Amino acid sequence: MEQTLKITNVLSDPTRYYIYQYITKRHKEVTVQEVAENFDIHPNVARLHLSKLEDVNMLISETKKTGKGGRPSRLYRLSDDVIQLHFPFRDYMLLSKVAMQTMISLGEVGREALYLTGKRFGSEVIEQEIAKRSIGEELNFNEKVSILKNAATLAGFYPEFEANGDQTKIFFQIFNCPFKEVAEDHMETVCNMHHEFLKGMFEALFDSVELIEKDNIISGCETCSYQALVTN
């Protein structure tokens, strides 16, 4: 509870909150000068905000040489620790571990049920995004990609999407895995479930999809990256 109070106090400042949101979407390290320029504040003020976020372990920093001479720069990035705020206290991480262990204990039947459920939830997040649009509206390829990005962002993936010119391939990266802490203990099962979750998202929009994983955060890569072969 003490740490929760510290975090909420730090985020109570609107500028500091938006700086944190900005960093979560950058997918890479930021400098004091970059933050100062983007928020039109003095570098000393930017440094203070970044230090406050680091004090509660929402950010971490290190000093690196830029290769341009002069003093090394201090670079800030998101902490690997998951920040969760619950009033009153809720231990959803424990619940997810209990649920995962229960499904695994059921053997192949439990795993298959987990994967089917993952796919269904993936489809549901897309349906929720589609429901925000006009009823009966026919979606073109670019609109479908936009829906995928919005849904993946709401799911906490911090995604980036890019499509090829002939609209048959979609390349996307996930910079945050919401299942990371559980996946570290049950990598194969959780990653397969996540794969089905993503497949459910694509199948809700496209006639057919083949989802190919390129990189995996749990395996030590910076992102989970995929190539989706789709039929519009």
C-alpha cells in the first residue's frame, strides 16, 4: 500500500503523468532534452519529472556515450517492473497463476480449452472496436489495420503495425507483453495462448490469416514480432 501511495502521488502531477504516457509509447530510451522539447518545459524541470518517476521505479536510467563527443547522456526507459494500482488490494497476478496452473494440470484438454478461450477473447476485443463504428459499415483494409492497432493498444501491447502495398501482409510488433510474468513460469503454454489471442483478433476481420512469429520477448528479444498473411 505504501508503494501504491507513492506512485499515485507521483502521477498526480498532470505533466508527469503525460510524460510517463509518452515514454510508454516511444518503445525506446528518451533523454531529458527530448522530453523538455516535446513538453515545452525547461530541461531542469524535465529532469525533475523523470527523477520522480525513477524514484518509484516506474522508470530506470543509465548513462551512455552518444558517440558525438562531450558528456555522456542519461537515458530513461520503462522499468521492467509491472505497475499495478488497485483500491482495495486485488492480487490478480496470483489469480492468473492459479488459473494457469489449474489448466496445465488438466493436461492436453486443459491446454486446448485455454487456447480456445484465448482466441475467443481476441475476437471479442475486435468486436468491441467494430461496435464503436456505424452499424453495417463495410471496412476496407486500412480501417481493419486501424481497428487491430486500437484493440491491441487497449489490450496493453504497445503495438506498431505496418502493411505491404498489395494488402496481403501485415507486419506488427508488440513492445509489451501483458502476460510476461506468468509466461516466465509457463512460457510455451502462455505464448501459445497469446498466439491464439492474436489469431482471434485477425480472424474477426479477415477471411483467412496465417500468423508467423518472428521474435519473442520471453526468449530475450526486445519485442514480440509477427508477420500475418491475410486475405481481405
